[in-house]
Amino acid sequence: MANNRSSYQMSPFPVTIISQLLVVSIAALVVYWLIKLREGVAFTSHVKIQIFNLHPLLTILGFIIFSGEAIITYKGIPATRPTLKVTHLILHLIALFAGILGIFAVFKFHNELKVAHAYTLHSWIGLATISLFCLQWLLGFVTFLFPGAKSATRARFAPWHIFSGVVIFFMAIAAAETGLMEVFMFHKLERGQEALVVNFIGLLILTFGVCVGLVVVLPLERK
């Protein structure tokens, strides 16, 4: 019976490869969209849309991609446990800084245009996500790295750390998808090249999320 169950298991490695192809595709489409179709990006500009464009750039490529890579790295990359811990931590820290900068950019854009802040579902999910992500990172740092909790405490906390990490990651996916929907709503996109690009970005982000979820649930290979 045990042999029959093990025959259905697969390595997370093939899913990891697929996820990296998705990362390249998402990055290429987002850069093409913002540079070629939406006038580029800038922290300071008289063309205010350039300031706003930093928001999807940093939150998609910085926050979602790096947080997803942090999750994948810990499960899908063969390395020693200390190396995986440090890599996991650093990638999540990069994601956190990118997410904070992305939110700062959209608040700056709203301030300069005198637009109200945080009144849509997208903004509520996004702010909740970055807040929980920060808390998750701090708890993970204290529990698993430095100074580190007792082994029994780490063992009890680990399943909750994994669960909450996956939940927060999919909250980020939800924030991205609702944000892309707002592009259609506020910029009145119709059928055309930009609408297709935005739709494909949304589909690729969702598929990337599925791959990350698969990497989490698939068992590690045991030799």
C-alpha cells in the first residue's frame, strides 16, 4: 500500500523549472507594458502616470516574484538547511522592501493628484498583505534565525509559519489581480494590445501562484 501511495508522488523540481519560465514571462510582459505602452516609470516626474507605474512594477516584480521565489527556494532547491534559511530570509526581505516602495509610490501618486487613499478592495487587500508580511518576516527571523527559539518552539511554530506564509502570498496574488482589474476600470481599457497584455499578466501571475502552491505541497525527494 505504501508503494502505491509513493508512486503518485512527484518531485517539486519540474514545477520549479516551470515557475522560473513564468517568472521570465511575467517580468518581460510587465516591463513591456509599463515602458512601451504606459510611458515608463519614475519616482519624480511631471508625467504622473510614470510615478504610478512604479506601483505595479515593484509590487509584481519585487513583491510577488521575490516572495514566490523565497518559498520555492526553500522547497525546490537542493542546498543545506542553513543556506536555505538565509536565502529564504533575504529574498523575503527584498520582497518586503519592494512592496513598501510600491505602496509608497502609489500614495505619492495620489498625493500629487489630490486623490483619496485606500478606498478600494484592492488597496485594502494590499495594505493587509504588506502588514501581515512584515509581521511574518519578523516572527520568522526571531524564531528560526537569530537569536532563534528553542527547537521545540520552532517545531511547533513551523506549520503555522508555512500556512500563514502561503496565505499571505495568495493575498498578494489577490491584490495583484484586483489591481489589474482596476486598470481596466480607471483607465477604460477596451479591446487592444494593452488589454491583452494586462490580461496575460494576470493569467501568468495566477499560474505562478499555482506553481508556488504545488511546490509547497509536493514532498521533497528522499534518497
